[in-house]
Amino acid sequence: MTTTTAEIHQQLSTPEAFAKAVSPKRTAYGFAITALVLSAIGLAMNLFQLGSASDWRWRLMFRYFFDAQAIEFTGSSSGRAEVWRFLYVWGPVVLIPLAVVLLIVHFSTRRSAGAALFADFQARGWVAWQLLPGLTVRNGNSTVGVALLSHPSIPLPEFEAAVRRYADHLATLDKKSLKAVSAAALKAKVLNGVSATVLSPELPAAMLATQVVGNVPYVIVVPPLVAGRGSLQVLPIKL
């Protein structure tokens, strides 16, 4: 490795450098973008339905734009279709203002959130090397990789050797056994970040196992202030 985690930790020792390299989780921003996308879909569906029914006469389209009864679906007598008709018409009316409020919240609190994250990182966080042993787990309808994260108490050569041994062990498993390991990891809440010993008792307890974060070799790790309360934060570092 040409750069060590200790060197990167030193690079992140000022608020300015930290802010350039690490961004807090943008929950409000993500919800805002989702709301805008759903609103765009609803508006598009509403316009398409009204345009098709009115032969694209704009005067009629806007006249009935906020009339849910103007939209017809195949099988519209079903209760589900009735719900969708109202969502396409009135969903954007609710979601667009909500998205605006969330964006305001995001931009108004972004600086303070970054400052709070930096303070937490300085108090109890560390820079971790992220390595992938080749294990994946199900996350809803998708599959995500499991990463192993280093800890300051473990020398990096020892960490790398431990990950390599575990990866070699996984490579010897058949599909059924590997599926069982994946299911056990998911049950142990590996997606939330847990001690690597849940994957194998031979892995150091200080090493963390979590879902892959970004496509970067280094991440910051900030554990909750009180064990068992709050969530572990693992965020990518933009070098």
C-alpha cells in the first residue's frame, strides 16, 4: 500500500479537508429526489392519459388536469386502479411541496451536519481499509457485497492476511454452503455493521463486517456514542 490509513487520518485532521473528502448521509436530500421523481412520473402519466383521451387538445387537458375521474385505466373498476388514479393526479400536489421543504432542510443543515460528523470522527472514529472477501448477501431484491474493515488496533498486514484467509475459505465452499454462510451473515445483521466474528470466529473481533460502501479502498467509521444505541456510520472517502 502506498498510503496508510494513519496517513489518511492525518489528512482529514482539519474541518476543511474533512468536508472535501467526506459527505454526511443525505437522508433528506434522497427523500427529496425520490419525491420529485415520483411526482414527474405522476405528472407524465396524467398528461399522457388526458392527452390520449382529448386527442392532445391542451385546453381540455388542463381543464381536467386535477380531476381524478378523467383518468381511465384498464380494469378501472377495481379498488387498486381507483387508488392509482388519485395518486397520479394528487400525488404530485403533495410530493412537490414536500420535496421543496426537504431540499431547504438539506441545504440549511448541510454545514452543521458536516461539522457534527467531523466532531464525532475526531472523538471516536477512524479510517478503515475496505477489502472484499467475496461474500454477498441479499438486500431486498438486490445483492450486495460484504466488506471487511480494518481497525487501528490491528496492523494492516495482519488485517490483509486475515481477509485473505477468509476469502480462501469461502472459495472452498460449494454453492449450498456458501448460501448458508450468506444467510447467517444476513441474520446477524451484517448490513448494519457488526464484528467480523459473526462471519468466522477466526477473524479478529475488532474487525468490522458490513455492506460495501461505494467503490473506494478507504472509508471512515464512526461508531455510535453508546454501544447498542444509534447506528454505525461508514462513509466513503473521496481522495
